[in-house]
Amino acid sequence: MGLIQASSNSAMLVRVDDGACQALAVYKPEEGERPLRDFPPRIYRRERAAYVLSDALGWGVVPATVLREDGPFGPGSVQRFVDHDPHQHYFTLHDSRPEAHGDLLRMAVYDVVANNADRKGGHVLRGADGHVWGIDQGLCFSAPFKLRTVIWDFAGRDVPDPLLRDLARLVDELPGELEELLFPAEQVALQRRAEELLEHPILPFDETGGYRVPWPLL
């Protein structure tokens, strides 16, 4: 249907149709990716990995995301489009919707485990049903710790016990598909980050003494 102009890579709004129903989605082809110094090519596969992790934990952070080899611009990820208010983002949700704080705290835990290097405020959407979603997770799962996020308001808060129980399952066994999507060192680092939260169940402060944030903030 068209290119999403604000995207740094070539993200496209598409219509998917199985003959019985239609839906909107966001298609991110490998062909449209800009080379990065600190991430290997095919970051679209990390979009799928982010969904697999969210689904395995049962947290509903990431909209349904699949891989497609036969897209109009070649291989890429296809993620369900979230019907949302474009004027709402992390900062407005945190400041004006206290009922969303539980979802935002869960997303903060998710980002620590996934090692999200690009959690901008505009990557946090409130769906029409009130559910809070995280999008644009292509820069996740690096083995070295690279957390860059705007969600620092919960630093120092305890990780709730239900989330810790979910993380314990991840430590016991990673979803099998992640073995295909991530490098071995990244798989080990993912489980280690989960283990560290179980051993010290507190959301971390920025270890640099400041706040490691992406740019732009939105």
C-alpha cells in the first residue's frame, strides 16, 4: 500500500489476504535494510525472534510476526499492524495513563532480556483495545549488553514474581526456533540475562551513570 515514511529502513504498509479475510501488516524486506556497524544483515529475522520470545513468555509485548520469503521485495518480516492512536507513545502513556504502568514495566523487563538497543518512545503503541504493544525490535539480541531505551522510569523496581516465573522457563529451555534465528553466542547471552534477573530481580539502572537512550527519542 505504501512506504512508511518515518522508518529508517524500508518498512511498508501492506494488506494481507487469505481469500476469506483481510488485515493490515508492516512488511520489512531485507532489501530495504541499511547496513549497520554493530548488527549483522537480515535484522528482519530478529523481528521474528522478538515475537517468538514474547510469545514463549506469554507476555504479549510484540504483535504477531512471521517471515515471508516471497514478498514483493524479497524475504522479510511481516508484522500485524496495530490500530492505535498515533498521538500516544511511551511518554504520554507513562505520564497520563497509570493503568498502563504494569504493561510498561513488563516491557522494560522484556527489553532487558531481549537486550533491546533501540526502544524509542514511538515504538510503544496503545492499541484500540487498550493493550500496550512494542514494535521495531530488529535491534535486539546482541551478545554484548547494548540496552538503549527510553523506559528508565522503572529502574530499581522489583521484577514481579509472575514475570520471574516466566523467565525461569526461559532459563530452562529456549524456544527451538530461536536456535535458527540467533547466533549461538546470542542464545547463551539471552539465557544469561534471564538468569541475572532471577538472581537479582530488580530492573537495572544505567550502568554508565547516565541514561543510555536511542536517538531520536520518538
